[in-house]
Amino acid sequence: MAAPPPPVVVPAPAALKAQCERLVLALTPAENIQSQVDQLMAAFVGAMQTQNQDFMGLEKRYPGLIDAVAVKMRPILVKTATETLPLYRADLLQFYQSNLSLEDARAAADFFGSSDGQALIRSATESIDYKRSAGALMREEDASAKDIEADKRSAGLKVAQDLSPKLRIQVMTFFRTPAGQRLIALGPAKSAIDRKWFNYSRPEDEKAVEMATIEAMLEHIAKTDPATAKAMRASLVADGTIPKS
């Protein structure tokens, strides 16, 4: 997917901007990137095993190949997510500045920046499995709004089951407040932003993933079948990629 256009900058009073910045940082802690990528990689592995006949055939012949590919892909996805995070935050900042009052922004930032709010964010990050969204990407399609919503609903159910009784009460109390109700109402519009950035990829990132996948496959096959790996490497085109059929 080509790079989306930058968000339209809407001037906001300094106080509102400051509270929205607090909210965005609370909702998108950089330390959660590792966990997000791990969840996404698990979904990719599942999709490879069920949707990609080529990978399934190679996995049967060379057990462990899919996991080897995942290991090579992971640092690339971490790097991409880290570099994309400021762009995603900029979109969210403009979104909340345009849709929240100062009072609601402050209340939301206070809650999500608290220990209870951060526990909720961690639980949500660890609960989303990306099955629908990763499945779409494996089919070389953008994840749809329905894919994103389905993954979020699945995560929401798991979060609700896993929260401690005390934290569950704190979360329910917040979402009954005006600020919480406003965030609920804004949910579909925020999901559109989430979908845009989930589907976002730079050509150089796509190239890096392709090259890492090929190299992981060749390295893994060479462990037990060096002749085949050598023949496969010799068939690559000049830039190291697989010839297009």
C-alpha cells in the first residue's frame, strides 16, 4: 500500500493539544511494539500454515521452515513499526484534537496514563491475535474494516475475561463517564485510522521482507538439502529475488 497522505493539521488551543498529546502517548507506548509484532508474527505463521500452499509444501519437506522465515522477518517488522509509530501518533493527535473537548481529553489522558489504564493497554496489546487482518495480508490484500473490527472484538472479549475484578470495575467506571462515552462514540472513526496504518507499508520494507523470506528459506533448506538450496539460489534474478512467473 502506498504511503497515505499526511494528516491535515488543524490548529488547536495549546491546552487541548497538550492533553491530547498525553492521551496519544498513553495509548501508544513504544514498549508495546515488541509484543504487537510477536502477536502479528504468530498470526502470519498461522496464515502461512493454512493459506499458502507453497509454504505448506515446503514446510512438509523441510520442517521448521516457516518458523525460520518468521525469525528473519521479526526484526524488520519491529523496525517498520518503530519508524511508523510517530506517523500514527500524528494522525491520532489531529483526530483527538478535532473531536475531544479539553475536559474529555484531560480525563481520558488521566485514565489511560494511570497504572490501571496502562494495564488495560497492555492487556489489549497482548490479547489481539490479528487472525483476520494477517489473513488478508497473506492473500496480498489490505485488511478491511471488517477484519480490523473482528480482531478488535475478539481481543475485547479476551480482555474482559482476563481483567482482575478490581481493574474491571475501574475500566467500567471510566467508560461510563462523559469522556469514556465520547471515546466509545469515536471508536469507528479511530478504527479507520488504525486500518490505514496497519495496511501501510513502504516499498523498501516490502523489499526487505521479501529478501529476508528468501534468505531464511535458503538457509533453512541448506541445512538438510544443500544441493536444492544451491540450485534455488542460482535461479534467483540479479537482485536476489525469485523470478516472476
